[in-house]
Amino acid sequence: MRRRLVFDVLGIILSLSTIVLVIETYVRVIADDGMQYDLEMWKYARDVKRISGDPLLAHEHAPNRHGVLMGVYFQTNSKGLRDREFSYDRQPGTMRILMLGDSLTVGWGVPVEQTFSKEIERLFAADGVDAEVINTGVGNYNTIQEVEYFLVEGFKFQPDIVVLNFFVNDAEPILKHEPPSVLTRVCYACIFIFGRVDTLARKFLNEKDWVEYYLGLYGDGNAKGWLNAKQSIEKLAVYCRSHGIALVIANLPELHDVQDYRFDKISNIVRDAANQYSVDYVDILPYLQKEKSAALWVTPADPHPNAHANDLIAQGLYRALKPIAANKR
């Protein structure tokens, strides 16, 4: 009986191991085509990011990391930025603009030269203005983290203008980040299955609708998440004003449906904060509304702005930045 029990247990273990191996092989060889959003974000966190020693940042880009994510090459420089190398020292006669933001700013799913930061550089150059636009975007950052980055690191670049690129999820709380376990570093199937289970749960278990969720982060302008973000905006505005830096808040729209936009309430709340702190504000939504929403997405499952959308964002931002830059020269 004992021998039979041992063989039964070994049989179960062998069967389960075979199933796991088959699923892992399927995900790695077939499902992972380089365009699966959940898998690519996992690779991004695993291969490009690291845990930050600053609890307000939680995570950050590690310097000199590289990989292919969502079908495009992604590389960080010696300062952890997805950009070319920049010295802290200024070049005489060169305008310097620093971009703060999340995955939209970093250029998720588009080549680095097609990010709106680099597009804006080219627009300035076409007008005969020597300008450096430094992209400090980090995926999954919120406003608190973006402002913290600037106050501990970004200010060293001595920018003339800072652009705080705001998105509807920027009032989310900072999540605790811990080093991944060995399993979560190597198991493609774990990430793939978890992503599908999460999608099904949201669809069938009556979890809060994503539109409701985003609106709930703001309430009527008095929700905790938004008040925390607003406090950081005030901190950034005070710093910039005291150091002669122009600050612009750019409201980047959620791209699921730009024609029937459902987050005007958030846009108005952010605009009111900009007015309260005497900060320039630009709403990028009008520059995208003539396009079909799906024409702006990296993939149907990933509505980050694609290269075309980045170009339109750049045009809207450049129009707002041009007169501010003229006053700085």
C-alpha cells in the first residue's frame, strides 16, 4: 500500500509538472509574440526597473538597461532616462525643457525618436531654436513620484521649463514594490494566466468599472488620492516659481474614446488646480479628437499613444511651449 501511495503521489507530481511545462512552453514559444501588454510590462519591471531607496519613488529605471518591449528597442542612459545622454551642466544658448510623466511620457510602445519629447525638439529646431527636451518619464509613476523625482534629481538639469504631463490615473496611491521572487522572475505562464484571470474577474465578478474607478480617485475634487497629488503639484509650483522655472501642466487624455470623452470632470479639476497655483495649463484632448480612437493606440489591447498620437501630442504641447520659450530666451 505504501509503495502504491508513493507511486500515486509521484504520478500526480509528474502530471502536474508536465502540465506546467507545457503551459510555460506554450506561453514562451507561441503566446509571447512581443506584443502582449501584461507580459511586456512584466519584462519592463524585471529588466529595466529596480527598487528605489526613496520610498516616495518606490521604483525607478536602472541606468544602462536595454531590451525590446512592445516590439521596440528600449534603452536607459547612465542616469536611468529613456533618452540620449545629458549633462547636468547647461550648454550656453540652448533652451532646456524637462518632461515629467509616466508610461505615456516615456513612450511605451514607440521608438524613442518618435516620443513626443523628441518630436518637440525637432519642432523647435525647425523654427531655428536650439532646444533640449529631456524625457524623465517612468512607467507606473503618479504625480507624487514625478514631483519627488524632480525635487531629488530632475532639478539638477537646470531646466528653463518643466512640463508635468498629467494622466487620469495620476491620483492613484503609490504601491509598495518589493524585489521579485525567483518564480516571478522566470515564470512567463504565471504572468500570462494571472492577466487573463484578472480580465475575466473584472468582466464577470462585477468589479468596479474602470471609468468609475478613475472618477472615484477625484470625487468632487476632495478625494484623498487627488488631494495628495494636488499637494505635490503645489510643491512643484512653489519650487519652480522660486527658481525662475516656467511650469506647465499638460493634461494627456485617456485614449479609449476621445470622441465621447468621459473624463472632462477630471480635466476641469486639474485645470482649476493649475489656475489656483498660477501655472500654465494645456489640454491635449482637442488635438486628438479628430482621429478615430483606435487609430491612436499601440495595439487594440493597449491604448497607449502610438507614434501618430505622439506626433499630435507634440503639436499641442509645442503650441503651448513656444511662447513660453520665447519669453525665456
